[in-house]
Amino acid sequence: MKIDEYLPRQFVVAGTDTGVGKTMVAALLTAGLQASYWKPIQSGLTEMTDTETVRTMSGRPSDSFWPEAYRLNTPISPHAAAALDNIVIERSKLRLPQVNGRLIVEGAGGLLVPINDQTLLIDVICDWGLPVLLVASCRLGTINHTLLSLAALRSYGLKVLGVVMNGESDAVGRQAIEFYGKVRVLAQVPFLPELNAAAIKTVYDRVFGGDNF
């Protein structure tokens, strides 16, 4: 089975924490699966947004990208960034876009990041009813963070598609995550010295290509 047959047509790319490489994995899969992409909440506008980054790295046309529901100025937790912008993130405004085809939705930070006083990101994922591809780093602490995230997803009744790890090869972490987390690590994405469409295609073919799924 190929990765495009294994993964459903629509799913969420979520992370064990911030800075673990969700956007990289989202770009790889957006390009390789020829999917549409949506980042509902963007915290931080001083640098390239995640949508702009995925568009640049994936080489997908602009009509494959849906506008963010919220664009917040400060790169901190969405609930706090929204407060600084004098707004409240409304759960009802985070409805999935109507897409005929593949859609990849990228989360913000970790699963339990708050978006307002009553709601965590994982609550919104439950609203969408989509399965989750969990992204983890290869840095120290990833076993604990990944197992906690898997436990959270399962406690909310969400389907876990697998884990993708980012960074230098970590056989010990990978084995522990698969054994204790009762989950499959689908791929390990190496460090990319260049972030462009050609590099993304090469890495996608290497880590997600073949009939390994």
C-alpha cells in the first residue's frame, strides 16, 4: 500500500509541542499528495506565516490554500495572542472549509494549547471529526511528549494515523514510541538544508515513497 492510499483524504497534522516540524511535514504531504492546505489559527505575523511557508516549499498553486480564520500578531499561545489583539477566538468560526479532494489541516502548537477560556485545540479537532497524524521531534524528551500526546488523542476518542519524527535519526526514541505508544512511526524526516519545492519532492519520495504502508 502506498502512502496516498494509507492516508485518508482529509486529516489533521498535529504536534507534540511547538517547533517540532509540523509545517515541514504538512509541506511534504501537501506537495506529495497534491492536497489543499489550511492553517486555521496563525500566531505570529512578523515572519513568514505557515501558510506562506507551505505554499513556497510545496510549489502548490495558490488556490490550494485556504485563508486562516485567525491571524494573530504575536507568536505565543493562541488564547494569549488573541487577547493581545483584543479579540476572542470563537470556536464556531473554525469550521472546516468545503474541499472536494484532499485537505491537510495544520494545528497550532501542541494538542492542549488553549484557544480561548473554555476551549483547547483538541476540542476543535473533535469538532472536525478528522483523524490525526502526530508530528514529533527527535530531540531529548520526545518519548514523554509523544506518549502524552497519544494518550490525550485516545482519551478524546480521536483516531491516530501514526507518528512522523523530524530530525536526526533516533532509533531509541522511535522504538520506544512504537512499543509504549502502540503506534506506528510512519517516517523519519531528515534535516533539510534547503527548503524549496525540489528538496521537498526529493525528501517526500525518499521517506514516503514505495509500498511501505
